Amino acid sequence: MNVIVCIKQVPNTTNVQIDSTTGTLKREGVESIINPFDEYAIEEAVRIKERTNGKVTVLTMGPPQAESALREAIARGVDNAVLVSDRAFAGADTWATSYTIAQAIRTIAEYDLIICGKQATDGDTAQVGPGVAEMLDIPHVAYVKKIEEIKPNYMKVERMMEDGYDIIEMPLPALITVVKEINTPRLPSLRGMMNSKKAQILQLTAEKIKAEKDNIGLTGSPTQVMKVFSPPPRQGGMKIDGSPEEVAETLVSKLKGSQLV
Amino acid sequence: MSNQIKVIQDKCIGCALCVKSCPFGAIVLVDRPEHPKKLKLAVIDLHKCTFCGACMEACKKFGAIELIKEEPINLDIDPSHYRGIWVYAEQRHGEISPVVFELLNEGGRLAKKLDVPLSAILIGSNIESKAQTLIQHGADKVYVYDHPIFVEFLDDPYSDILAHLLEQEKPEIVLMGATNIGRSFASRVAAKIRTGLTADCTALDVDLSNRNLMQTRPAFGGNIMATILTPRHRPQMATVRHKVFKPSQKDESRKGEIVKKPFDAEKLINRTNFLQFIKDTSAKVNLADADIIVSGGRGLGKPEGFRIIEELAEAIGGAVGSSRAAVDSGWIPYSHQVGQTGRTVSPKIYFACGISGQIQHLVGMGSSDVIVAINKDPHCPMMKVATYAIEGDLYDIVPWIIKEIKKQNS
């Protein structure tokens, strides 16, 4: 079974510092990592490959530096990597990104399944996965927490919802977006790291994927950023001191006073 | 011509204001050994730049950054053909989702400003009786699709019918809840009808001069806010975060129109098949809808610690949440996790018991109205952002809070 994993390189916010005077993220020197949700997507794809004897292709759209994310995916067990990169893609919103990724997928290979992380931690939209499915005219299920069954032309998944989960079946090819609960990603293996160093990465430009100029980059994006600003940092409140009993009394009366309890 | 952005070398003094302002980390300072004062120079990485203009704003004083945006492509869309505000009336198992009443309230405010009607679209099975509820909460018109094919939410038929209706009726704005359902299929609809979609908005307004919807949303986990426009495409679609806007008041005397459009269920795209719903029995109160959330973290020290968290949640009528650390330790299921890789919540009160407040957790609950932090470490980030910070052992303090609440309730 052939699986394509779509990933994104994002700034690592794990060890990020907040500038205490401005309350904004200190972005200088922040390293780039694979979007955390995409690690679950990569792991799930590799597990499917191991069960069904297929191939996993990882694909990203981004600047040339995103190659390092692809190499890391190879170290985690992915077979092939595709970098979709062109200055003409810059400024793409989720519509133009979905279009570009769908065009790239059409260019590269036959596939049974596409897996994306639920959302990226920088944009937080969760829109590109379903958008790619629509552009490719295949079904999708978002928020998948478990693949119950997968075989040629068929899969059954559990979709996480606010009040529980739904069990859904669908024909392949299809696209799923996955949440953290689906698996525990493995660490890169030594062999994987060796492979990742020498792996050839397929480079795709706007021309190679036959992208329509009016559908890519900022030009092809229906949404435009009007302004970007830092929200005022959240102000701390008051400290409640005293014995546990006094503290509890003060707190409950404060909450009651604001009619929240 | 494509978009162009450049740094005017003579004007740049290497102050780094632009570097700090760039939400995408696309600007770096490089040395300029040839410069008489050895000033640094800002360089923009065009692969990362999205031409948002934040740097130009930051560089106002020096005017060293020049941005030329490409002429918009010529579209066959005349925005004046699109009128009215629509709210997608999401339902789950036959009940209208709470976010819908918030959308009716905010949508109603915008409709008044634009002087257009507010419509709702209701898709489900045996659902028609709910149309009246939507009218009582502010809808002037409700489009109803009541058919067994819609009994459970599936992306294919729901996106197909909504896309068709939007193309026929041409509203100018469509608001949907940023719920699992809304975020799953709104993007499919926007892709089908080639329009813009802005995710998880926390503030909305309209520009009366051009009827543009100004959609403000957090990005980078809430560390920056962006205001987004869909200037040339219609309808302007947005998903809106739950609990940001107040729900509309019910008015039983309100009158409205119910519209049932004929459609052929056989012709709808319908590739997925719904088998079963399994309810989460571990949660008495749904995290997303809860007004009060009591969360426990690493500071609990042991899985049994969640008993006291559950007890407080029950006493105060709230839901149980957790930090990632507690989930990763296997103390509580992932469905309770709040934060970057879990859920984003904005309750009225958030209790953080034994949660230090890593940035990944803060971004998932930082917009709560009131934060109560109970922690042994007075210097941890959670204690700094808390409305009420209580230093001490949660096992000493929480039982007293439970006792006090029970006393007040009785």
C-alpha cells in the first residue's frame, strides 16, 4: 500500500522564550522542526507500510531549508521525499497551499492513502488536509485517532469528536488527518539516519507540477493578511495567601463575587 | 509582475525592529563591513515572506522597507451580487451546537451593520423542528435540509449540499463554528467554491466602505494576532472559536421564514459510510462546552490524583482537563488534554492544579476569563498569568475549596 505523508516545517516553540517587555515570542534563533502533529502522521504511514509492504513518500511545500524536515522523516522510516518549492508559492494561504500540494501529488505517484497531521502549530488552521482532499476529489476523515482496519480499497477509522468518537469506513484512495492519540512516534533508527543522509530528494517547482499561476502564492490566495499584531500580554492577578482553609474561603468568595460560581 | 519586497539599503540602519516584527522569521540581519559606520543590514528571505507588511509597519520611522503587491487577478466575481450573512447551524445527534447561538448573536450584529438579513442553514435528519429555535435566537430565514442521509455528520454530503446552496443563494459572509465538524468540512466547501476561509476567528467586524469582513485570529499559538480579509472572493467564510461571543437571547415572539429547497439525495457525493458513535463516558461534562474546567498536571504526582480533580469538577459543575504531562504519563485519556497538541478551551474559570504552565499549555487556555493556579512553585509561568495564584500543595488546598463550594451550595 502506498502512502503519502504531507508535512510542514514549523518554528520550534518548545523551548521558546517570551520577551518579558513586549510579551511576544522571541523568534531570533528559533530552530525549525517537523510540525508535532505530522510526526504522528509519519509514524502511522510507516506502520502501514510495515504491515502491507508498500512505500511511504513524504512531501512538503516550503522554502529550500524545509529539506531538513524531509531528511528527518526519512530517518524515521519514510522511503521517498519530495520538496515542493518555488518563490512563486510564497504568501500562499490555505486555499493556494491545498491547490499546490494537490498538484504536486498528482505529479508524483499513485497512492492509496494520504496522511496529514491535524493542523500545524504555526498557522493552527487545520484547513489544508481537507482542502487537499477536495482538490484531489477523494474522501477524507479529519481528527482520526485510530485506524481500525486498512486493506486494498478500504479503510475503517475512528474520528475523535468533542463528545466521543465516530467509526467511519471509506474506500481508498482517501485522506486522513491524525491526532496525537493515534500512536507514539519512534525515534529515528541508525539505518534510517544513514539513509536520510544519502537520500535523493525530488524537487518540484511550479512549472513541474503544472500549477496555474492564478492559483498559487499570494496571487492565488483568496485570503490576505491585513495586519499582524501582538496581543497585549495577559496580566497576572493577585496572590491569595493564608492557611488552606482561609485561601479556599477567599477564593470561593472572589469567584462568587464575580458571579462565576 | 509578482509581489516584491525589498530593503532600501541606504535607509536601513540595522536596528532589528523588522526582525522582531516578522511573524514568519523571514528577516535576518547581516554584517555590512563596507558600511562607513559598520551598520548591519536587514535581509528578507523571500521563500518565507508572505508579504504581510508587518515589517513595513515596524520600519515606519525609517521607511527602509518597500512592498509592492501584485495587481489582483481579474476575477469574474462581482461582490455586489452577494448579500446577506449566513450562520451554519451545526447540530450533533439532533441538538443544535452551543456555538451556533453565539454565531447568531455576532452574525446578527454584523447583519445590522450591513443592513442585510441573517440566515441559518440547518442540515440533519428529523431536525426541522429546530428551525424555530434558530428563528427565536435571531435568524430571519432558515434553510432546512432534513433527510436521513444527513443523520450523522459526514464531510462528503454535508460539503456538497452546502457548496451548492452557497453558489445558488450567494451570501456575502458565512460563519461556522470552529468545532471538529466545522473545521473538517468548511475547508472542503471553500475549496469547492474557490473562496477564502479564515480559521478559528476570535474577533469579527465589517468595513462598511467595501463590505469586507475583518477576521481576527490568533496564530503561533496566540502569540500573534492576524487580521485577515477575503477582499475579492465571495462568500467570505470564517470558522469562529467557541465561547468567544455571547449567545443570543431567545425571543419567542420572533418570526422568520423557513425555506426547504428541493434536492436529490441520490445525487449527492457520499463516499464515506458512518458505522457507529461511541460516547466518551469518562467525561461527565464536555470540555469544549464547559464554562468551568478543572485541570490537573504533573504536580498531581500520581494517577489517583485525578480523583481530587474530578471531585472539585463535580462540586463546581465543571469538566476535567489535564496537561500533556499527565496524559503522557497515562494518568488520564488524551481527550482531556488542553494545549497545543490537545484542545483549545476558553472557559469562564480555569483551575490549573499542579500545572507549571509550559507555553504549549498556556496557548490552549490563555483566553480563559479567570485562571486559578494552585502550585508549589510561586515562580512558575502559570502562577504569573493566573488571576488568582495560590502557593501551596494542591492536596492541602483543593479539599478545602471543595468543602467551601459544597458549603455555599447547600
